[in-house]
Amino acid sequence: MTANERTITSPHLLLLPPGIMSAAWAIYGFPIDKIGAGLITLAIITVFFSAFLRIELPRTDLHLTISDALVFLSLLFYGGEVAIILAMLEAGCSSFYVRRAHPTGLSMSKKTILTNILIAGFSTFVTASVIEMLFGTPETVWRGGDNTLLLSLLAVMALTQFASNTFLAAAYVAGKTGRKLLDVWNEYCFNALVLFCSGAVMAGLSAKALRQIDMVQFVLAVGFFGLIYVTFKRYTDDVKRSTSRADESEVVRADQAEVHIAELKHFVDELTKTAEELGESRERFRHAAFHDPLTNLPNRHYIVELIDRLLSDASSGPHGEFAVLLLNLNRFRAINDSLGHPTGDRIIRHVAKRLGELPHEGAVIGHFGGDEYAVILPNLQGSQTAIDFADAAARSIADVVRFKGRQVYTSAKIGIVPSSAGYDSAHHILRDADLALYSAKDKQKNWMIFDKTMHSSAVSMQQLETDLRYAIVCNELETFYQPIVDLEKLTLHGFEALVRWNHPSRGFILPNDFIPMSEDTGLVIPMTLQILRTACTQIVEWQNSAPANKLLTVSVNLSGKHFSDAGLVGQISTILTETKIDPECLKLEITESSTMEDTENTIEKLRQIRSLGVKLSIDDFGTGYSSLSYLHRFPIDTLKIDRSFVSSMDEAAENDEIVRTIMALAKTLKLNVVAEGIETVQQLTNLQRLGCEYGQGYLFSRPLPAGKIAAMIEEPGRWQNLVSETNFNPEALNSDYLESKFTN
Ligand code: C2E
Ligand code: MG
Ligand code: MG
């Protein structure tokens, strides 16, 4: 082995004396007589070719060379001097070869080459000396045929050469690097033992062979083995190449695997991210599906699911009772129309906040859209807690709301349903809560708890609706007329047409009992059109009956729902044409509350109706908190003072004040005034004193069917003696008396 593989680069001077001494000893004792074809051939092969004849062992940093074997062979054949010279020449040559051929351009300095030469020379010198000492001339040993002795010689030769060579090399490196000799030897040199042993074995075998054949034959054999070697080397090169290709492709595969792993990781990350995003968007969708966007409160779906869940919990175990509250804001449409939708939205949110602030553990507040809310109160002990909550909710909602320096008032009606009634579906609970809510509205209470009578009254309301539909089609509705009297002259001025329903089984039904339902169902429109057509036709007939009646007027009530219907103006116009009534003789009465909801549209609609020539009255004036600032803009002709003010006139003096104020207002706005509900002569005289132009009431007549009006038309001044007559006859104040006077 040579030191070049061990990359030894410096101090060499210490090796110089033993190396030179070894070389000198070899040259001095060189056996010139042994020079012949055999030695020359051996020398050429050793020096020039052995370095090339190396076999690198795949996957190790070792390579087998035959240089050590040839040096050993020369030692056996020609003695130590020849072996030292050949070893030094071979070390020099192979160092040059390595320096030239090293693939990474390993730089091997001249000093290193010299060191290699010196180590090779000195270690061979040591080996030759030990062999000489122990075995005498080696030639005699291998020629002697004692295999045991030969093997011992070979072993000593290999070990001595290994020990001296590697010791020198390790000492050189350790001296140069400052590392421990044993560490360096262990790291670089130990593996070389196998090389020296194999070299010794090869030398031994060759010596054995040479005992049989001469040197020429040996050379031929070497040539033969050379050929085998070349073939073997090609094979090992192939193995090496394919190993390195395999290594390369392993590296490529490893790289690719790394890329794949990175891609896979990225893919998994993306998948995780997408799954998270999907999860989030599913959550968002779920939230949107179960929440109201305006308040972010649970919506109807949510509440229905929750109630169903509470019901099934209650059926599967002893869970607490709960209650469902349905809340509706009063007059919310008016707020929306007068203050605008953004303010309406803020009120909706504000009410939601107030509800949320009410104390009840586990209460769930929901918003069903518009002005409707639901509250679920779990864990109840009886319905008193629900009632307390409803009271607190009504109070809290009724508290003033301040927006941008503006004060807004709202209030709510509440329907309550306790779960104890044995429900099996959320829809049934909500249906009953709705009925309780409507009952609260109907009875003007803040809240109502559902009871079964509400259900039956709802059913009968449903029946009533069907019946009203039928009544409209079958002309079961009748128009009654109540005279409107000129209070100054006490003569007939005209009539107010009032609907009556002669129900086949229930008998006469008054408007207040079916008009709200007709408004909810939209039936009020065909119904009013029927009354309008009948009243116009009737008044034209009465007008034509005598020239004195030419100016008789008829007033027809319009509901708020009908007033806001887009087809109203066209419908009136058609009826005017059909009945040929003088439009000036027709008055349409609109309640104060229906004019409040959307003032600008109201004004426009009133103008359109007025453009037909028809007169307009505000009915029940004084009850609807109408904005006086708008009143002067309304194109109207008449104010009808509500019955409540008239009837209370004789009770207290301050009630006169209200009527007086309305009179003053009407005068300013140049409007006529009709007083409703005059029942007593006292009321009549008070109104006359205040200058009220027209009046109607039981004092003059109850509403009567058309057939019973004829007498009144024939005698238009029949009330002129009323004051003096009633003054003396208190019975005459009884409206029944008056009515019977006309009806009988
Ligand atoms: P309204 O337009 O204010 O009609 C006056 C109501 O007062 C009538 O009640 C009438 O019978 C009643 N009344 C008149 N004088 C007196 C009196 O001296 N004492 C008392 N206690 N009551 C008196 P009615 O006929 O029950 O009508 C109630 C309401 O129903 C009407 O109030 C009106 O708003 C509505 N209505 C009546 N007919 C129709 C109709 O054909 N269409 C529409 N849309 N609404 C109608
Ligand atoms: Mg009226
Ligand atoms: Mg009225």
C-alpha cells in the first residue's frame, strides 16, 4: 500500500535518513548476478503496471493492487535489496500516477511523493531484515517445500510490512496534524491489513507456482492472469459504474422522493386549508340559514328547531317547562313610513337589544323578520315567570328610544304559550302564540296567555271569512243610511252609508265585528266597492225623486287598506261613470290613522281622488294623533269629530274645549265639520253654539235600510222642532224612541 491514499502532505525530513539508509543498503547489496529476464519482467510489471492493476472494491474505500504482492514476490525470489528498490520505485510511480489521474485533481506535492517513497523503502527494509533474521534467506524457505514454514514467513512478512508501513504513515500524519497516533492509525491504516495479507498470499502462491515452472512460464502465467485481471477489472468497472449509476439514480430518486414528499405536504396543507375554509363557509352558511341578517338573532328556522328539540327533551325525561312568547311592535309601519327604513331598522335592532338585556337565564331571543320577535324561556316553574318577563318586555320596549336627538316611541303586544299544554310540534306552539298575540291586540292588552277559546274564536273567524266571501258574491251585505243633518237649519243634508251584514245564521253583524277581518284578508275592497256602488245608485235615485233633494250627499267609508290600494282611483272613477252621480255629492271618509302612515303618498292619493270632483272627509278626527303640520297640506273638505268627544261634551266643561279647538282649526283650514254620535239635545245645542255645521247621531236617526229612509226624504225639516219637543219630552232623547219613530 502507498501513503498517497492517506493524503499525507508534510514533514518528511525525519524519514529521510532511514529511507536513504535503506536505499543505500539496497543499492550496495544489490545482487547483480540475479539480473535476468525474470527480474527485469518483474521490475517492469511492478514499477510501471502494478499501479494500473488495481481493483477498487465497490462500496468501500479500499482497492486491491498487486504492487504489494510483487514487492513480496521479489523479496522471496531476489532478496530484500531488490524488494526495497522495487518498492521505492513503485511508490514513486504510483504516486505520480495517482497525482495525474485523480478525478478530483487531488494535489499531491513532491514532498508527499518523496515521503511515500521513503516509507515504502524503509518499511520494506524492516520487513526484509525481520525475515532474514527469523527465516534466513527466503528463497530457501519456499524452495524447501515446507508449507508451514512458508505460511509463517508469509504471515510475518505481511504483518511486519503492515506494521512498519502503517506505523510510519500514521506517525507522519499524526506529527503533521497533532492528532493522536492511534486515532490516525485506526482511521486510515487499519484497513490496510487485508491488503498486505492478500499481497503476501499472492506472493506465496506465485512462489509456489514458480517452484514448478521457470520465470518465463511464470511471466506467461502472469500474462494470462493479467488477461483475466483485465476482464475482471472491466467487470468490476461495470459493477462500479452501475453501482455509481444506481447510487446516482438513488440520489435522484431520493431527491424526487423529497420533492414528492414536499409536494405531498403542500397538497395535504392545501387540502387541510380547503377543508378548514369549507368548514368555515359551512359554518357561515349554517349561521346565515339560521339567523336573521338585520339583528343577527336566531330566525324562525332556528326557533322552530329549538322548540322541537325542547319538546322532544320534555317527552324523553323530566325536563323543565318552557314558554314561547311572540312579540309584535305596534304601528311599526307608521314609524317606517314616517321616519324612514334606516330608522325602522335601528328600532328593530334596539328592541332586540332591550329584549336581550332582560334577565332570564337561558332565554333565547329570535327575530322572525319585520316587527315580529320570539322569545323562548326555558326552565320555568309555572307561567308567572313568563308573565313577569312579558310585563318587563312591554315596559322596556315602551321606553323612549332616542336617535340623533329624536325621540321615538314604540310598544309591543305579546302572545304567551306555556309548553305545559302538551304540544308535540313547534308549529302548533307558534300558531297558538300568534292567536294569543292577536287576542292581545284585539283586547288592547300588553300580553295574553293562550287559551283554547282563542283557538275556537280563530276557527270561527276563519269561518266568518269564508262566509264574508260568500256574502259579497251573494249580495248578503246591506247598506244602511244614517242622516247627516245641517245643525243650523236642522234639515237633512245627506247620509252616511254604513255596511250591515245580515248573516243567515248569526243574524245582523255590525261592521266592527267583521271589518278588521275583511281588512286582513283584503275582502274589504270588493265589499266597499259594493257599498259605494249601491250608495251612489241610491243617492242618485233619491236626488231624482224631487228637485229639493238634488243636493243630497252620500258619505262612504274607505278603509286604510283600500286607500293604499293602487286601483282605488280607477275604481271610484268607474263607479262615478256607472252610477252617474254628481261627484260633488259623494264624500269619501278616510280614518285619521290611514292618512298617517305615508304622508307624501297620502297627499298624492287625496289629490287624485279630489281631481275626480269627489269630496274628502277625515273620519274619527281627534283619535289618531295626526300631525297637524301635515293637515293643512291634505286636500280635504271635512273633519268629522269623533263620537267620543261629542258624547263627553255634557260631562265636563273641558271636553267642550277639544271640540272648540277642532272647530277653530277647521275654520283656519277652511274645512267643514261634522259631529258624530249626537245623542242628546244638550250635545246638539252645544255644537250649534260652537258653530258646528253638520251632525249625525241617534238623536236624529240610527242607520236605517234604504226602504225606511223615504219618509225622512219627504220630510227633510222634521228635526226642526226637536229642541223644543225634547225639552219637554225627555223620552224623546232616547234614541230607541227616535229610531222607532222612523222605523215604525
Ligand atoms: P264611522 O264611519 O265612524 O261610522 C259611525 C259609526 O257610529 C257607525 O257605526 C254608526 O252606527 C255609529 N253611530 C252613529 N251615531 C251614533 C250615536 O249616536 N251613538 C252611537 N253609539 N253610535 C253612533 P257602525 O255602523 O257600527 O260602523 C262602525 C265603523 O265601521 C264605521 O265608523 C266605519 O269606520 C266602519 N264602517 C261602516 N261601514 C263601512 C263600510 O261600508 N266600509 C268601511 N270601510 N268601513 C265601514
Ligand atoms: Mg264614517
Ligand atoms: Mg266616525
